[in-house]
Amino acid sequence: MNLNDLSRRIGEAWHYQRQRDWREAARAFQDLAKEAERLERTEAALHHIVDIYYGLGLSERALGNKEAALKAFNQAAALAAESFEMVKGQGEINNLVDEEDDRFMMLGTMIKQRIAEMS
């Protein structure tokens, strides 16, 4: 699967999420997670994979599947941290060139909040 197809399918999964169709969203994110695990861990791929696991966590939480939600959120948190390390710049706190490092810092914080809400 190429990243354009992956991006399109992630958009479809988020559409289910926005429509509050939790079962379809969870199914779509689960399918994407299986496929995404086979991708090489490039910066671009990791950006998508973080979104998949965060969406999966939200869907599973909405369905009342606490254990599955926490597993997905923890995976998303680890991937967000890995992505942050890739984009932050060599030994820097903030690379000041683009917002990607800020995105993953904020996303990591949001994911930790979701985990804390469930604990």
C-alpha cells in the first residue's frame, strides 16, 4: 500500500469517527493498523501510523473497550515519541524549521491525557 492510499483510507476511518459510527471506525482503524505494521518506519509513514492508533484508541474507548483503547493509545504514544525524535532536529529541542516537532509534542500530550482519563 502506498502512502496516498493509506492517507485516503485514514480519512475514511476518521469520517466514520466524526459520524459517531464507532464500530465502522474501529473496524477501519484495525484494518489499517494491520496493514501499516508492514510499512517501513519512515518519517512519512510514522505520521500516518500515529493517526491510525490514536483513532483506534478513540473508537475503542467509545465502544467501551477500555483494554483495547489503552493498548492503542499506548502504541500511539510510543509512535508519537518516535516521530518527535525523527523530526525535532539533531540534538535540538525545537527545529524551528517547520511545525512537525510541535505537532508530535502536542499529539503526545493529547494521547497521555486520553490515557490518564481512562486510568
